[in-house]
Amino acid sequence: MESQQADLFKSALKTVDVTFQNLDSSEIFITDLSHYYDSDPTKVVQGLRDDKKKPMSLMADTTTANAQVRSLAETVRLDARTKLLNPKFYEGMLSTGYEGVREIQKRLRNTMGWSATAGEVDNFVFEDANSVFIEDMEMQKRLMDTDPNAFRDMVTTFLEANGRGYSGTQVKRTFSVFGSCMLKSRIESRVFKLSTCSNI
């Protein structure tokens, strides 16, 4: 019975031309939580369709009187420019200490999640994030000093995005084998020092 239901569901998904999600709250946007991209069916539908065509992906923001429906790609761009890549946002996060670094990393990770499930993240998002958080040595030091573990996770996310082909050429240059090894070595050294101090 369950197998028949699954086959029926897959058969229905094969005919889907448009996927749609609605934002739940004006306080929560699409890279705040993983459940938005976890439940996004875009690539699942694409894989099931006989023609392998990716369906149109739409996102509705009905949290205000001025309700708007945008493409998923537009929504991701808007989110990146107003949060992850916005100096007012990330400087505000950094002013809160280690939790702020974790928030920035979570948002970067969730952005990559959209690349994985929908393929609707422009390369410039990773390129610009790389310029802000990795290539800027002063920013890199601030992140590492504030929360080296979260910064290590950030580097890992960039490496994963690069490995999956989501990022652009500048990120590839930054995270060459030599460059990534040097950066990870510096982070591990910092984490080890903090761990040693905490055990004294």
C-alpha cells in the first residue's frame, strides 16, 4: 500500500511545472531556517520529470499588506543583499560576540542549502561573501578571534560550495589546495590554543 502511494505521489510530481512556498513570518526569512530549503522540491521534481526540465520556483511574501510573489532566485538575491552581504547586518552580528559569528555561518550554510536543493543561488553571492569574510584579512582575524570553531565551519562551507561547483572563479582561486590548507592550519592552531588555555 505504501509503495503504491509513493508511486502515485511520484507520478503526480512528474507533471509539476511550478513549485511554490510561502514565507511564514516577517521575522523569519529563507536563510534563517533550514526547513525552507529542506522542503523545497525543485530538484526532486526535475529529477522525476521525463524531460528533466527544472520547474519554475516561486516564493510568496504575504507577511505585509503589500504582498509580493517573486522567483526563488530573486528571493535568494534579496535575502543575501539584505542580510549576509549587508555590512549593517554582519557588523551588528559581530558586535554580539561568538553567537554573531555562528549566525553568519548558519546563514551562509543555509544559502548553500538553496544551491543544493534548487540551484537558484547566483555565483556572486558566494563570490561577495568570500570577499567580505575570507579575503579581507582583518575580517578573517576578527572572525577567528571571536569564534574559531564557527569560522572553521564557514571555511568548510566555502570549500563544500566550491567542490560542488556553486561558487565562482574568485572563490576557486582563494580556496586552492595550497590556500585552503594554509587557512585551515591557522584555524586549527587557534582552536588548539584556546582548548589548551581552557584546560589550564
